Amino acid sequence: MKKRLKKVGISLGILIGIGMLFLISINEIVKITTKNQIVFDEKVKNYDAILVLGAGIYRNSPSPMLEDRLQKAISLYEKKAAKKIIMSGDHGSKYYDEVNVMKNFAIEKGIPSEAIFMDHAGFSSYESLYRAKEIFGVKKIIIVTQKYHLYRALYIANQLGLEAIGIPADLRVYAGQSKRELREIIARNKDFFYSILKPKPTYLGDTIPINGSGDITNDRNGYTNPNRN
């Protein structure tokens, strides 16, 4: 019995080791293949849009991470990196609305409303990028998020056929970052396979050309958000 248990233990250990090696290998593939697309020079021009990925809101205010993403996107817009900004986040119900908070923040900083598009169904990085291409017709995109997240977002963009660069929005130290980094390894593995299978996002819908006015995505202008309860 003891010998059998020992063999089972060894077998489990080998399987766990193989699984960990697999996770680490994919994680490294995602990072190595995208690291040169992360740029720190904001003197970039002629992109279709700046994509801001949602990162949580509290009492109708952006979380610290999201606020920094918004500040960086605003800076890029003011430097004429792109003429449009896409705020992509979770607006899954009337009780939780990242995108209007994001847009209002940018408007308060002086960005014209018509330059800001809201993606109400950006429930994940994969869905945000898929919808940026298929709904808004973006071909060249600047992704704004924290550096640890950029590797995955850029990998997804590449696999979807987008021409993308990433500009980090690390403007401070964030609480819980160590746990976030560990979770990101799993997320990179998940999106590695999503990028192969290319499932459709939760919602698609009619196209909304990025060269038009972002106000068409405003709730008050009759844009129908399919997620609202």
C-alpha cells in the first residue's frame, strides 16, 4: 500500500510539474512576442483610436488603476496620438456602469464628448479588442493599461490582426499587485487559447465607425445597450 501511494504521489508530482511548465511556457511566449510593442515615448501619431480598458469603479469614481489609464489616454489624445478614444468596460447592468464614469472623467478633463466612444460590452480584454475591431472598425490601435496587463492585451490584438502598440499607465504603486501578477499568468494562458479559437464576444451588434461621432454610443442618444437590465 505504501509503495502504491508513493507511486501515486510521484505521478501526481510529475503531472503538476508538467502543468506548471506548460503554464510558464505560454506565459513567456505571450511576454516575449509582445515586449517590443510596449513603448514609453508618447510621440506617436496617426492611430485610429486609443483604447482604455476598464479596471473597476467605486461610488461612481474610477479605481486608482483606471484613473491612471484615463490620465494617460487623455495625455495621448492631447498630444494628437489619435483623434478618438474608446472607453471599454463593464456596463452589464444599470447598477454597474464603468464606461459612463470613464467618459465623464475624460470630459471633465476637457476631452470633447464626440471624440469618446463607449464600448458598453467590454467584459474582458479579449472582448474589448474583438469589439474594437469588429464594431468600431479599428485597424491601428494604442492600448492603454498597466504594463503587466499590456503583454496579454497586445498578444490578443496581434492574433486578431490589429496593428497595436501599448503605452503603460503605471503612475503609482498599486495595492495587491503581487496577487494580480500571479492571476495574470493564468489569464495569459486563457487568452492564448482564446486567441487560437477566436470565440465571438458576449455581444456584437451593428457597426459604429470610429471616424464618426462618439456621441452615438451615449445612452441618452438612443444607443441600445444589450446588457442593461
